[in-house]
Amino acid sequence: KAGVTQTPRYLIKTRGQQVTLSCSPISGHRSVSWYQQTPGQGLQFLFEYFSETQRNKGNFPGRFSGRQFSNSRSEMNVSTLELGDSALYLCASSLGKGWLNPPSFGQGTRLTVV
Amino acid sequence: QKEVEQNSGPLSVPEGAIASLNCTYSDRGSQSFFWYRQYSGKSPELIMSIYSNGDKEDGRFTAQLNKASQYVSLLIRDSQPSDSATYLCAVLSYGGSQGNLIFGKGTKLSVKP
């Protein structure tokens, strides 16, 4: 079965611009979560969506937002990009119920802000 | 602030040896524990999950959990050069949803031929 798909794989943006990243979860998975990974901070949780509703949110500024569609696909948006937003953005999906089903990750989108 | 701590490494072991990776967590209410492996330039891949105290074995991998000590470990027996990667410990706290894992910063493992 197909894994989590993220597009695009690589992005280069200029400071001040905005960017939208896309994630298609594994079929049947209703939970989609987003993480930011940097060498200094490691993997940090951004937010999680379940059935089109944001269920959890990490400690990131309001410039980071997301949404989930009725087919469980999700998008993440970052506005007014800063150099520090350069990172690997990972999307993960899971069934979303109970605590016995860990999330599976997509290949990530490498964002570089110049 | 819920935290997961790991030694950053690098941990270097010779081929065929046992690699021991450790993780501690701060939230006593944590209920699910996972080990992910991440090769350089790739995304994390789940290799082990453990939910109750004791050992869980899967092939060359053994996860150990001690909730009283808030400690999780991963043992890799007969280490191979292909095991060289960063190993991430992840914890799901009580009341948290599956999508909200707290990760350690990872331990970089190097297996020398």
C-alpha cells in the first residue's frame, strides 16, 4: 500500500515569501501531523489534524498554519518566511484512534529560505 | 515541559557487537514508546514499539521499558554497517493523540566494519 506522500520534495524561497506544503496520508489514515526537523532542535511537533479538525498544536508562531481536507489530505502553510524556517518538514499519518498505532512518516519537504 | 532525552553520540561499535541506545523521559503518564531509525537525508522509519514494562524482541532488535525509572532502551545485536543511522526515541504521553509524539534529538550510531 502506498506510503505517505509529500510534495514538493525540495523548495527554495526568499525571506518574506509564503509557502504551502502538501501531504497525502496512507489510505485509511485519518490523522495527519506535521513536524519540523532541524539539526539544532531535532524533530519538533507543529500540529495534528484529525477529521478536518486541528486536534493538537505545538509551540510555533501563528505564521505556521495547516488544514485538512475531507479526503484526509493536508496542507501546511508558512507565511512571512524567515531564514530560521529552513528545515526538513515531515508529515506523518496514523489511524488516529487509540495509542497503539504509531505514525508513519513521508519523505519530507526540504525548505531552504534565502 | 515534557522532555525526552538521548545521548547525541556518536556511538561507535564494531561490526557484530551489541549497540545499546538509551532514552529517558520526563512525563510519568507516558504510555507508548517508539524507536525510529533515520538514515542521513531520509525520513524516520519505525523499527520498534513498546507499551508495557519489560523486553520486546524483534529480530536483532530488543526494546526495554522501565516505567518506574522512566527509561527506554534499544539493543541492536550483531550490529551491521547498514545499522549506521540516527536512532530517535519517541514518547506518547497520556491523553496525547497518536500524532503528537515527543521526540528525543536522536543518537547517531556508527557501526565500523
